[in-house]
Amino acid sequence: MSGESLRRATATELRAAFQSGAATSRAVTDELFAAIEREDGVLGAWLHLRHEEARAEADRADARYATARAAGPAALSALPPLLGVPVALKDLVNLTGTPTTAGSRILEGYISPYDATIAARLREAGAVILGKTNMDEFAMGSSTEFSAYKKTVNPWATDRVPGGSSGGSSAAVAAFHAPLSIGTDTGGSIRQPASLTGIVGMKPTYGRVSRYGIVAFASSLDQVGPFARTAQDAALLLHTIAGADAHDATSSRSPLDAVLLNLPSGDAAASAIRGKRFALPKEYFVAGMEAGVERAVRDAVAALEVAGGIVEEVSLPTTEHALATYYIVAPAEASANLARYDGVRYGASKHGGGDLLNGYLETRGRGFGPEVRRRIMLGTYALSAGYYDAYYVKAQKVRTLIARDFDRIWAAGFDAIVAPTSPQVAWKFGAKMSDPVSMYLADACTLPANMAGLPGVSIPCGLSENLPVGLQLIGKPWSEAELLSISAGYEALTATAAWRAVAPHDLAKLGGGAA
Amino acid sequence: MSELTRAEVERVAALARLGLTSDELGKLQGDLNLILEQWAHLADVDTSSVPPSAQTIVQAMPLRDDIAEPSLPVDDALKNAPARSGDFVRVQAILSEEADG
């Protein structure tokens, strides 16, 4: 394997090539860095690259493959599945010795003194960590336009957003700058950008993946998850990062299904759809949904039916309250979590002149961008004396009702909910920047799963106006393996669909080197 | 819910320790009122017999033995501090000299 085929290979293909000796991790790593060098001036997905460290990690992986090849097939298959496979991290994952900005000026100059648990697990698995990707400041946003550092474009149309908040991670995978990346999803920040850039993105069950060392946004909602170009690749990355962690008391001991390492494929995957029961919630086909998006999603649902899936329309009546509930709970928790950025212990600091209070006011007033300020204000207000019961407690009660809606679906015997991920395809830069409510509505279909803690995955299901559309599958707690198996089944069903042959723009033709 | 006044926006900004300009406060007042309008319908949801949920995936809290484990070395923990004094982060005085005496 060489050149373009290395660059476009999935993690699963790379693993096989490394095992057989058909390719080396070093060659893939060099190829990806060369692509990034040529194209990131246009794409804008990356905030920090680890040229030397990543190449050293690749060389170490290659040495382990060589040793194992000499020892025989058993030694080769015992190697961790992501050994030598390149991965990108959203820039809110602490990785020792690298800058971690969370897309904010208030963390400019901060160098991580420790590894997040998922970073340590990726290192232990021998993955090659290429660098850190752009994001909306503190993961607050749906377009990555709220990054304090740079603009990330959608590889499918460079005048359009890549989604957000994990837009750098989704753009990097969609543009073949990395086969895998890490995102976080508090209200849709993995699934929505996956949908807008035509890749697979999963938010696992709340508690499936440790958040230790991840910059916190809303702690009762935040989850870490994978981006990839196939369900199998997403499953491998999830399997590597998931599991109980003594540093995160919310991380679960619920066992991981070994099927993640080897999802069904081809005919076996497609036939696994037969007999599955899918709930189609009518409230997810919201007002303002684009006709092309609805068509692609309904076509995908029809394909599941043709394959023997049983689809029934259901009602999740509290869906209409999820947006307001989310935009009380998430800012309230954010206002508490972001109190730590005071300019005293780390990050940008405006202390020195005047008194201590003035140092706080200046550090925070200048360090946070407009959307983060808005959310801190909203959250502080919702938690303040006199409003706490009317807003925060009320929202916590409605959250109970949202969770009960989903419980009724599982009690009725459904295997998964099928729905759109985003009511629209990628929009043009600036289209929602002047109206915060229109930006919030972009997450209407994703944030109910966060409120209920449920796993959800977005998979490509077609095109509208030549832009990708995502199908969302939401499952019961701890059903990631089931959701990804169904995703692999849908991939097999649509393997020869015409829309799958359409690729993102060739960024190389657009010119522009790395920033 | 009634509209947020300028004075309330200033009070919330002070609580949040955000030093904002007059223009920024004015813009936020408009934005917040727009967003609060979207929250209003929650008041109509009947939650009279519904308990609040802080989290919806409830698991047993894990316990471990109460034994000290190695943690981040002090030098690493202080590496990002804007000002340092020995093993401490240096901050501005919060008491005047008179109060100290």
C-alpha cells in the first residue's frame, strides 16, 4: 500500500496491512502529515501537531509488528488493535506535554502536565497520536465557529461549517487526515458534526468512557466518543478508550461486548437487521427540517424495513421540552465548571494590577468568548437565588420525564430508535451566528439522548444538495455494540448505493498549505 | 417570567465574575431575554409528582480502600501557574495591611 490508498485506509485495513507487512505505521503517519501540510491551510482542522512524537510512536509500533511477525500468527493477533493506527484528539483532552486550549483564549499557553485516562489508554494501545483538533470554545457551539483560534471548513463544501463542537475532529476524519479521532458530546457535539461531514460518530452511554483529564462542560451530560469512517473502526476506538476508571466515579463497570472487536460484516451484518424492532419518533421530524434530509432519512428507514427490520412510528412527547431543559441544565453546570478559570493557577491571567476581584473580572471577562459568556450568564442566572426552583429544579424534573419517555420505548421491546441526526445539512458560515436560538435548534434531535444518558450513533445515509445526511440510532443504556452492529448492517445494505461513491472535495486541488 | 433588566444582567455578571463592557452587557441582555422566552413553556409542564434527576444513568458509587496513592508531583502541578512562590501559587493579597495587624 502506498500514497493515496494509505491515506484513505480505515483503521481496520491499516491493522491488517501492518500485520502482513504490506504497510508500516511510519509510512501512514508520514503520508497523513504530508496531506495535513498541503491542505490544512484550507481545512483548518488542526490546532497542534505532534510531528516528532507521532513518528516515534509509529516507529515503535512498527518494531513491535516486526517482532511479532517473526514470532508467528499468535503473537501478531495478540497485539492491540490500534497499534500504529493514527488518531486525532479534540483539543480538550489532556495529553502530557501538549497545549490543551479547549478552543479558548483563557487556556492559551497551558501545557498539560498529565494524561487524560483516554489518552493514557491510547498510548498504552500503541496508537499514534497525530495532534489536537479545533473545536467550539469549551465545546459550546454547533459549527466550530466559536473557536477562538481558527475557522474549520467542511471538506464537502469549503463555504460551509463542519458542525460542532467537535468540528476539527470530524473534518479531519472526513478529509482523510486521520482514520480516527476523539470527540466529546454534551448535546450532540459528536453525532451532529459526524452527520454534517458524512462520517460515523458515536456518543456512548453516560459513564461508558472516563472523563478524567477532559475539560469539563456539563458534567451530568458530557461523554467522550469516537469518530471514524466505518462502524467497525468506531467500535475499535470505543473498545480501546472505554471502561471503568478509578479517577472518574461515574465511569461504569458494565462489561464491554467483545463483538466490538469484530462486528459482523457483509451479508452477516445485513441479515442481522432481520427481526430488529425500530422505533421511529414522529417528534424528531421537526418543523424546519429540510426536505432532502427527511427524504434521505426515510429512505434509510425503508432500507432497514426491506432488510427485515420492523419499523413502527412512536411518540416521545417530551421531545419538545428537551431543548429548553438542556439549555438550562448544561449552562448551569457549565457556569460551575468554568468557575475554575480564574487566572490564578493556570491559563491566561490578568492579575497584577488592582485588587484580586479585579483580576478575576478581567481574566474571565477578556478570556472567554461570546458564546461561553452567554452560557455562563444563563447558568449563573438559572442557579441564582429566587430562580433556582423555577429554572434549574424544574429542568431536572423535566429531565425525569424525558428519561421516562425513552424507558417506555425500551419496555415496549424496541431494539433502537431511528431518527435524523440533524434537521439540516451543513450550513454556510455566519448563517446562525447572530441568533443564538437558531444555533441551539441545530441540536434538537441529538440532545434528548444526552438528557437521558443514552448511547447514540450517527451514520451516513445519503446526500441532500450534494451534502451528507446522517441517520441517528439511539439505544438503551450500554447497547453500543448493538447500535454499531446495526450500523455495520446498514453499511452492508447500502455498500453499492450511488451516494456512497460521492467523496468530499479534493482539498489538495484547492491549494493552501498548513497554517 | 418577566424580562431581565439591565440591573439584573449586571448582578449576574458580577456573580459570574465576568468583567464586561457596557456594550457587551447590552448585547447579553438582548440575547438572554431571547433565550429565556424559549424556556417559558417549561412552566406549563406538569411536574407536580415528578422527582428531579441529577443524572439518569444511576450506578452504585464505587468505593476504594482509603490508602494514599501517588499524585501529580508539585512541580508539575505548578508548571502552569502565572506566579509561584516555593511550593505555592502566588496570589494577590486579599487583606489590607491594617486588617493583617
